[in-house]
Amino acid sequence: MSNFTTQNPGTSVEALRHHYCNVGNEFYRLWLDPTLTYSCALWEENEGHDNLQAAQLRKIDFHVAQARVKGAKRVLDVGCGWGSVLRRLLDVHSVEHAVGITMSEIHYEWISALNNSKLEVHLESWMDHFPKEPYDGIISLEAFEHFTKLDLSQQERIRVYREFFRVATNG
């Protein structure tokens, strides 16, 4: 990122490879829902826990509503995993173009195999992402907390986040 001076502010490629690639997709398919959403679900009160997929889709829809991106032209999903948010943006929320960033080769290959012209995925760090056009909205489920290391000062962490959002929203 331009004017970015903090070295290695967040999660490393090695850590992600260890977490995702070393065990493979089949391991995650054993215990995730069919969308392969790898983050906390949003359950309704008194809802049985036998419908994880409904709770995951509810959570995605909640974040889409909070980001106010229904019908948007371009939306970015940082730390896009296996693409559940990207697919939901296109299939349900009428987003014209969904872009994902991941540092995981296994996620990149999974999403690339979808061959959807409205979906774009980049194998890169959020720090290295320079969009061709600005985004109308940015969504990230349980990834932003990995952007900065705990040993950075609060001022350094704020600077990291501000620089990312400046670049992402100005294209």
C-alpha cells in the first residue's frame, strides 16, 4: 500500500497455508455447512442447531444488509474463504461484480473453479490489493482482526486500517 511503513502488520502467508492447505478441503467439508462458511453462524432464538446452513446464510445476509450493498456495482470480500459471501452477493443480493481477496491458495483455486464472469478472486494480501475501480462496499467476516498484530500500538493499527480503506474506496 502506498505510504505504508509498518512491516508485516498482520497474518502471514505461512500461517494461512498451515491452517488451510495442510489439511485440505475435505477436512473442512466434514464439519462446515454446504456453503463452506468458516465463521460463526447467526441463529434465531429457540432455533434448533440442526440447520447450520440456514444460520450461516442468515449471517451473510445480515452483513450484506449492514454494508448496504444490495444491488451495488462492486463489492469486496476480504478474506473471502471458499466464496460463500461472494456467491450470495451475486445470487441473492443483485450485486453486479463481487471481488474476493485471499492469501489461501486452496480458497483461490476453489473460487476460480466456479468460472463466474461476475466473480473475481485475487491471491494476495489485503495490503497488496489495489483495485481497478473503487468498491461500493467492503465485507469481511472474521478477517479484519488478522490485519494487525497485537504488538502494534493502537495508533499503528488505526493507520493500517485507514490506509487500506483509503485505497479500497478510491480505486
